[in-house]
Amino acid sequence: MEQTSPEDAGPPVPAPEGVRVECAEIVSPELSRFLYTAVGQDVTWTDRLGWDRARWTKELEGTRTWIAYERGTPAGYAELAPREDGSTEIVYFGLLPAFRGRRIGAHL
């Protein structure tokens, strides 16, 4: 998916009740690993499973992790990385299985 202008996103939709999205302001390899495995376990995300803490720390440098919560519980995340041309790459994006199909992802 590529969006080259704000209009590509369509009109904003209100978040479901009890849902909020926050940026993790402190890089945490442990949190990122939890989100990666929780979201990717049933869709066969495997490329990062063998990483140690040092590798997670290195790969997360410069990225931003946005986390969706429903009533205080992590529901999903988006890992974003800035590009040299000023655009942003969606490195990973997904919801934990129990939170899929509830319009939460639209707010990440």
C-alpha cells in the first residue's frame, strides 16, 4: 500500500470505544519482541525470532513503534521507519488475533 497524499487515507473514522493509540517513546527490544511474536505467531512471522537483544536494539534504531490499546490491553502495533526521501516505511503492522476485525487497525 502506498499513500502519496493525505487524501489517499480517506475521511477519519472515530476510534472504537476504549481504543487509544500511543507512540512508545522509549525504544524497548523486549516490548518490540513481544508485539512481533504476539501479532505474527499465527501468520508465520519468523524472520526476527532468532534475534538477540543487541540485534533488536540495532534494528529498532530510528524507528517509531505505535501501539493500539483496547481498555489498557495491547491490541496491535505499527513499526515505522523514516526514509531518506522524507517518506515513512511501514516495517511491521498488525493486530493480535483476538483484536482483528474490530476496526482497531484503521487507527494505527
